[in-house]
Amino acid sequence: MGKKPGAEAMQAINLRGPHRLLAGFGGARIVSIATGCTSAHVIAIGAGGEAFAWGRNDNGQLGLGDASAAPRLAPERVALLKGTPISRAATGKAHTVFLSTEGELLACGACKQGAVGNGVKKAEQTPTPTPLVLPSGVRFVHVASGQNFNLAIDAEGDVWSWGWSEFGVLGHGTDGEWNTKEGSVKLSYSAETVPKRISALAGLGCVDVACGQHHCAAIDREGVVYTWGNGGYGRLGHKDQQDQWTPKSLRDSCVRAREVSCGSAHTAAIGWTKLANGDVCWAAKPSLFMWGRVKGASQNAWMYPTPEEDMRGWSMKHMSCGASHNVAAADASVIAWGSACLSGELGFGSEGKKSSARPDKVLALEGAAVAQITCGLANSILLVERSAAVDKLPEWDPSLAGPPPAAVDRSSAANSEGAAASAAGASKAGASKAKGKAVAKGKRAVADEPKDDEDEDDPDEDYKPEPTAAKKKSKK
């Protein structure tokens, strides 16, 4: 989409190494950050429940009350949420979901595929954070977003979904496929415009959920992983490429997990090895397991959960999958890898390599205490404790970047690698240790992208799915 800039232009707009993100937080101590593998925008949450947003805003996904082709290059307070303290957020391609401290959900952005959960499925935008239509008495504790759908966990551990149903990502036993006209071969998909409980996960006490572009994963109270949605490249871990329209257990796999993350066509989990006799090595260091298109298009996909051998022996703390890259915190190091990375999202510096098929240390962040990692379409953001080493990192000042070039970047927020929470606080003299300095690396969002429903970086564009058993039956 659009003419790609030359090397000089790319150098000017991308952050190849970690930078502190300080401007725009107004002294708030950041405690949570959110972006996703299809997102070109970022949300940061302050300790006082404040929400800050930056990046792409063409559908009003920042919740600032407007929709504009010009991205926000610096964090801006979501003033429309004043009076509603926020605990966390999740981002899709063109929408955002906010979770309040009271367990309520609010959303903004594109409505046409039901992702904002307000009961509307029309080609319109909601640039103002709007409460979702929810059943009475349900309180939510966690939320995750895919390209145009969402998952949320309630206080009882049940999982709810809403949005676009293609590939069966909503987990309700159908992909919602239908012919647009009698006798037509043109297909469309239905949408759940309000949250609906996923019956297959009821009573399991789910503790984590994650969304990729077209697939999902959940972890129950016992550490068992469940996956569903698009099965291409083995991203569901079931040793095949079939789509799954309802959550399917990976109970027989070698992993019991505590944390899961989904990229565009791969999945990763931090957890412990389950032995052949069924015992789990709970006392061992947490390890990294991956499956799907892990090593890029030129390598064979991993069809089931497999230990990442290059990370063997490391004690895994946090992990996030971007569109085609990964960033992890292990022991006292930050480690990144990914193929076809062009925007500095790995953080190896202006003189370092752009892509790496194997995990490698981000030397600029060696020793950093990482509280959270979140990877976007082509950027990486880490929330870190303030330290002397972090304070030595260069600061990214969006005001010095100048106007963004047209028809280029799709990933917003110059990678706020690590210093998000105390990003603003770090600039104040005598600031105490703050969780959250925003450090940025990778692409920043730019305007003038064509408004289409396709994704130029979509790994599924060349994927020919195998029909699921459910689909075969439905076509009879």
C-alpha cells in the first residue's frame, strides 16, 4: 500500500533502538500499556486511572472525540474518560476497549464489525469511549483484542467475546459465514454486537486470554491452554491447520502455562513442561513455548507447542508477540527476535541488525527491570522500573520529528520500549522510582493509509485453510 520510503526516510521516522518516552504523561506514573499485533496505536494507563493515547486515529480509536487521518505523535490524555478510572486497555486494528477499575467496559473506534460492543453494526465510528451493552451484575477483570473482535474475562473466570466472527474467533461454534445474496458466491460474516459468554469455557476459571489477528488463546486455572480461530500455519497448536470454531484444549501438549500471547500467525506461552507421565515441573524455571509461523515464511511452521531451544535455561518473566516479531524479558535481559523486521522493532540500534531469526539480547536494556511488554504491528513497548541505566537512554521527542510522510507507516507510537510508566515522571527532578518509563523503538503511525478491510501485512492472505469438520457438515 503506497510507495515505500527510501532508506533515508526510514531512518528519519523509525526508532532503531530503545528510547524513553517522557512527553505527554503530565507527571503520571504509568502502570499498564497496551497495543496489539494489528494495532498502529498505543494506550497507556496511569496509577490514578488516567488513560493516554497516541498513534493512528482514522476511526476515532484513540477515544479523543475525533477521527483524523493525521496520527497523534505524542501521548494525549483521554479527557473523555475523566471520572472513570481505567485499569487496563486492549487495542485492535481500528478500535480500543477500556476496562474500568469497577469492571466496566468502554470502547471506541470502528463500529461496522461489532468490535465496539454497543449493539451497532454499521459503517460508522464512535470516537468517544462508550459503555458496552452488558448483562447486569457482570464485572470484568481482563480484556484482549484481535483485529476486529475482543475477548474479556469476568470475575468468575468466564470468557466473553464480541465483534467479527470470521474464522470462528468468537468461539461460539460458527464462523458466521453467509451468502450476501440468493445464488451469490460472495460471502460475508455475521457479528456479535454485544458481549456473549463462550459456553465452552464456562466454569474453567480462565486467568488469561490473548488475541492474534484471527485466532485466540486462553489459559484456565490449571494452566491448560485453549485455542480457537484460524488454524493456518499451526498457530492453534493442534498438529493441523484446521480452523476451530470453539475453544479446543491443548491439555495433552507439553506445556502448562501462566501467560499467553498471540501474534499474527503464531502463539507463545510462558510456563512449565508437562512430562509424559502427566507430572508438571512446577519447581523449574518458567520456559518459553511457541507454535505457528515462528521462524518466518521461509521456515516450516511449528504445528504444536514446542520449547524454544534458544531460550532454554532462561527464567522467563514476560513475553509479547507482535505481527512478526517477539520480545521477552528473561532473567535480567530483554531479548528480541523476528523475521522481516524493517522498522527497528527489535531495538538492536541504528548499527545493529533489523531482523534476527534467533533470539538476541537488546544490549541497551541489559539489567532493566521489566514490568510489562507489549508488541504492536511494527513496534515494541516495555514498561520498566526507573534506573540509572534507563535514564541514560535517549529521549524520543515527537515534537522534533516533523510531519509524518504520506502513505508510509502503519504502526504508531514510536516504540515505547520500557519507559512508559515513569516516562513523564522520569523527566522531573528527584522523581522516585516509577514503574513505567516509556521507551520507544520501531515504526510510528502515519496518515493516508487507504481505508480497506485488508491488511497488507496479513500472513493469511496466501493461506488456504483446510475445511473444519464443522464447516464440512454445514455445507451438506
